[in-house]
Amino acid sequence: MARPGTITRATWMAALLCSLGALPLPGQIPAEEYAARRDSLAARIGTGVVIAFGARTPVTDFGPPTQLPAFHYLTNYDESDAAFVLVVRKGAGAALLFTTPVEPRRSLYYGQRPDSAHLESETGMHSRSLSALGAVLDSLAKAGLPFYSLADFEDADFATQDSLTRGATFLRAFAGRHPKLTITDAHPLVNQLRARKSPAEQALLRRAAEISVEGHLAAMRLAAPGLHEYDLQAALEYAFRRGGASRPAYGSIVGSGQRGTQLHYMKDRGPIEEGDLVVMDAGAEYEGYAADVTRTIPVSGTFSPEQRALYQLVRDAQAAAEQGSRPGLSAQAAEDSSFEIRARGLAALGYIESADAMMDPPWAADCTARPRACRQATLFTIHGISHGLGLAVHDPAQFYAEDRLFKLGDAFTIEPGIYINAAALALLPDTPKNRAFRAKAEPMVRRTNNTGIRIEDDYLITEQGLEWISRAPREVSEVEAAMRELQP
């Protein structure tokens, strides 16, 4: 069916239902793998005690609790108000799970939690009441064992702002009772383990990506002038849930026009207007594992010549990074190649003076140590191109290590972008260097103002090399073809 110029909400649900198909489900991660993770952590600790707190009971009615990634990684226990203790001696660990029973009346609202016999059978860990945690840790501290903690922040990206958690409060009081005790951050050790994805984890990531692709296809087939960003958000997230996802992996970003130049725009309320590009950054979470996919689409169904030129630059930059993302190759080199393609392209199109031209940036930057932060192209290509994927949408990856090399088991994104926005030029300090930059850029910025473009895909590094797992349309012709189809 040909895609009309406009569409009403009365017709889009039927089209969405027709466009979605069922996909096979991967197997779950076995209990033996969780036990092996705890054994690997114990081997790295040698001797000591690891203490971790899980998620709290939500204080709103906007959904069930979501377990903290590191806690889930080691326990596979997703109920709230729990703690995990690993007592390690000579590289061998004994795991204890401290849980909170649900009060009888409350259980009629929210359900029972598994008892200790069930937990031991399912997880291989002994369990006790959370009320016993303090006495157990006091006893271990008196034995002179070193302590390690996994902070219970909601998201590692905001760890420094998430300082008043239950775990932080508990450990502060615990350290006060044992002033000679040293507590070491265990996250670097656990992150090393989380960075390499097992075959079972890879299967879950593939499924999360497949579901995400279905959502992006549904939104592409729906998009038309006269709708709003929330219509596309609804199409995306409906497909996620219908595909078996527990929730979006992060706040869905659907930004049309100027709002598409705001990297983490999540209000998704604005109108979708003829001639705009829409940036859709949305991924599904499946069995705790996050996908992260972005597509940029033209509301009118076809890219204008100026939009096409910028879009192709981003796609070429992504392809260059893909070529450099292989086992044993440098992640920094992959990012550098992506940036240089965009810098040369922006210079050729007239947005910057030259590929190497410098500016006086509107942010603190050491232009000697990090010259890229002060290059003109950076103003329009503000973010990096890659991050790890897994139990968090920004998960540890092996190429974060000092050698910056891709390795077997890495899971990650490649997501170059270009954002043309007069507001960015307005941020520049008034210096001779920046006046020359503005004089060059302003004519092109006026012509294409409020143009945001990002293409983001998900990848695994396996024995066969680089595997692209988020196969939504991304070439110009593919995107335009998908948007011509209202339903299969």
C-alpha cells in the first residue's frame, strides 16, 4: 500500500498490527553461568568479602522494580530489597543472599517472593533475612577480612549524583562501627567480567536488537506529516512489548526538526512537520539486556538534497568505523576514521573552513592534549561513536581497557551523528578565530538549520568477526522504501 502524505490515528494501529511478526525466543542464561561469574569474581578477589545491594521497592506505581545490573549479573535475583554477600577465602567463594519477605497484606497486591528453599534450588545460594545482614558483616569484619562493595547506583552514567542510596548509607554506618576497615570498590573487577559477553548473553542481545528493529520498521511505516512524536514513540514501544520486551531499554528519543538536534530529547510531544527529519533513538530491553538503535527518517518520505548529503556523510562515517571494528583492532582508530570522514565532508559542504580548522570552543578544553575538542567539526559532531551494550544500555566493554582493542565477546554500538543548529554557533565565544568560523558556516547553517542525523547500530564480536545485529533499513534508498510502505 502506498504511503499517503498524511495519516490519521484511526488507521495507524491497524497498519502497525499488520507490520509486526513473531520471532523465536532465545534460551535463558542457566544458573551454572551465574555461579561461574561468582567463581570468577572470587578468583580475582582471592580473600575478602563482597557486599552488594539490589534495587529498592519502587516508590511510584509506574511499573515493577528493575534490578541493578551488577546485582543481577551475579545473582539472577530480580526481587527488590535484597543484598548479596560473597565470602572469599583462598579464591573460593561462598555466596549468601539476604532477602526481604513481603508483608502478608501487601502480598495480595504485589505477590509473594520466593522462599529460601526455592532460592537455594534455583540459584545455588543460601538465603537469610535482610535483618541479619548487619550482624553477619560485623562478624566478618572482626575476622579481619578485607571488604569490597558494589555501589547500588541506579545507572553508572549518574553514579556521582546517586550518592544517598541504601547501600551507601548502610556502608557509611558499617565503616563507622569498624574504623580500621578499608572498603574497596568492586565495580572495576565486576566490570571486567561483564565486558565479555557469553554466548547466552549474545543470544539475548540479538533478540533485543531484533525486537528493536521491528519497532523502527513500524515507526518508519507510520511516519507522516500531521502526527506527533508520541505517535512514533507509541509505534516503537508497542512493537517492543509485542515482541516480548519487558520495557524500553532507556527513555525513547523521538525528536523532529530542531528537537532532533538535542541528543537526549525525551519529551516526545512535538508535531511532525513536512520537511523535517526525525531522529528516533529507541531500543528494547529483553530479559534485562538492552539494545540501542537510532534511525533518522524524512517526514515527507524522501530526503532533500541537503539532507541526503549530510545523511550519507553519517552513513559513510559509520561504515568506516565498522571496517575498523574487528578483533585485535583499535577502537580509537575506528572512532578517528569516523570523525575524519565527517570533518572532510563538512568542509566540502561548506559548514567548516577546512577539515583541520580549529575554533575556540564554548567549553573547557585542552587544545594541546586533545586537539579534536577544538576542531570546528566537533561543534557539529559533538558525541563519541561507541559504547558497550549489555545489562545496561551503556555497559562495560573490553575495548575500554588501556589497550583500547576490540576482543572476542565485545558487544557495542557504532553511532556517528551530525547536528546542524544555529544555537550551536551562537554558543561560540566572540574571538577572531570564531568570527572566521561563523562567516564560513552561517550560510549553510541557515539553509539546513535544525537538521539532526544519527545512525546507530548494535554489534557483537564473535569467532566469525563483526556481527551487525540491528538490521533495520539504514541506506538512503532503504529508508525511503520502508517509508513508502504503510503495511507489508
